[in-house]
Amino acid sequence: MVSFKESLIKEQSILLNQEASTWEEAVRIAANPLVNSGAIQERYVDAIIESTKRYGPYYVLMEGMAMPHARPEDGVYRNAFSLVTFKEGVPFSDGKLASVFVVLAATSSEIHTSIAIPQIVAVFDTPDIIAKLMNVTCEQGVLEIINQSDPSVYLN
């Protein structure tokens, strides 16, 4: 699996200061770079939205951060990530807000749990991570924040 940082560079999937009025719109905006790069199919995005409507926003992992994802068979071509910030927190049905979205596309459940999630946890374990990401003004700023994390602590 490509690293979180390498994927963001390869897929050109960092977007900053986006605007969305609904969580559905935010999911589409956050996934769009991966659709455009060919990492996922549009139906993967539809699957995320349908799953959220059915089960709720299970992927809001901490205050301010959402990690929308669906099953590999829902249209993942290759392992990839996007990272998108929104000017305003996007509200979900349970009242939680997220302003940083990390879309995860994994080709298998094993990669999802043993490789992808630990990399994201390492970055989001950084103190004040949401505020730091909301204050960056360029893609390089995001990459510098990621460089400060140590995913080896979380990888098996």
C-alpha cells in the first residue's frame, strides 16, 4: 500500500477551503479527486452516501474529522486517500460537524484495517491536528504536517 502522503501527492488529492452545504455534497467534493484520478468509480461515492443514510455517519472518527469510505467491492481500483478541508464544519444527521475529510479507498478489508487506518490515526493523533490542517494555506503545508507523524507506532 502506498503511504498516506505518497497517495495524496500521486492522486493530487488535497483540496483546501472547500464549501459544502450538506454532508452529501462534502462527501462528493472530498471523493472527487479520487474519481478524477481513476482510483475509484463514481459508484464508490454513491455507496458511501447510501451507507451513511442507512447506518449514520459511522466514519466521523473525532471532533472535526470524517473518514468517508465504503467496501472495496463498491468501486475501488487502487488504494488511495484524499484530504479535503472545508471552510465551515459540515453537519451530519447526528449533529456532529466535520471540517476535515479523509476519503479512504482500500482494495481489501485487510489493507483498510492494518495499513490504511493506522496511517490516518498517526496523523490525527497529532495535537491540535484539526486546527493545524484548517490553518494551512497550501498543499505543502498539509504534507509537512503529515511528515511530523510516525505511522510505525500504529502499524503491526
